[in-house]
Amino acid sequence: MKLEIVKRILSSLALIPIALFFIIKGSFFFTFFIATCFLITLYEWHMMSKKKKYNIFGFIFLIFSFYSVYFIRNELQIQSLEKHGLMIFLFIVVVCVSTDIGGYVFGKLFKGPKLTKISPNKTYAGVFGGYFFSIIFTYILYNYSEIFTDQYFGIDEFVWVLIISTVSQIGDIIISYFKRLSKIKDTGKLIPGHGGILDRIDGMLFAFPFYFIFYLIFY
């Protein structure tokens, strides 16, 4: 168990700066990064569900999900603010990642009652930890990131953190359900201590489309 935690931490320390470089750099760099993640995710989903009837529906959802990722980062413009898309993108990523970290940490530390049989590793303590970490990390992002200069973490942002964190946790449970159907623990072995790309972005795959649909309806 300790070895897995060490692998998880080291992999995160290596991957986070790389991912941030491509995300913040934007343009061709971001497109290349997202396209690579998309192809790997498609492959992992296919290997996990190639003999299942829902295989094709997963492909359709992944295409829509990654399109929403691309749209929010590269196309979303509100009130002519060029960095608005980047801000929303980083907001969603930070909420999803911190939710995942908080769920993992609190789940391991406090254990307690299981949340659902669909994903037996999920606990109520992990849910609380996901909310707690997402609020703290997003607050830090707003107050100490140059990208969020002049941005204020108020009640609207607080509510959005809770919404995106909830969607992310639901996405995590949904992907866990499909992994259980396929009788596998991880969708891949690409990231030491984490599994595959799909294992790590499961929450984001649902959070980005959720915001994208909200944007289409209300803006």
C-alpha cells in the first residue's frame, strides 16, 4: 500500500507540471495534448468494453466530452475576455483533481460507511473530503494565481465548486461501475500508482460536458 501511495505521489508530481504547461500554453500545444489524451482514452475504453453492447455509446460520449474540453479552453469567450476560457478550464480541472485527492485521502484516513455498492472503495468520508479539498484548493487558486488576478472567490464560486465536485464524483462512480462490469481494477497501466488516463480523468469527462451544456443553455 505504501509503495502504491509513493508511486501515486511521484507520478502526480511529474505529470501535473507537464499538463499545466500544455493547458496554459494553449494553441497547438493544447490541441496536441488533448488529442493525445483523447486517443489513449478511446483505446482504454475500447479495451474495457469491446465486447459490451454499450461500447459505441461510450465512444459517442467521449467524443462529446473531449469536444467540450476543447471548446471551453479554445473557443469560449465571454465579454471579450481572452483568458476567460483558460480560467474556466483551470477552475474545472482544479475542482476535479482536488475532489479526487480529497476523496482518496479522507477515504484512507477515516474509512467509515461505504457510499455505494457500485464503487465499493467510495465512502461518505471520501465524499466530504472531496468537497473539502475542492473548496480549499479552489480558494487558493483564486487568491494566489496570477491568471485569476482581480477575481474574487465569493458565494457564486463556492456554489459552483460544490456543483462541479458533485458531478465529478458522480462521473467517478459511473466509470467505476463500468470497470466492475468488465471485472477490472484499472482501465490501464500507463500512469504508475494511478492506472490509465481514463482512471484519472473520469470526473472531468462529466464535469466539462456539464458546464458546456450549461453555457449553451444560459449564454
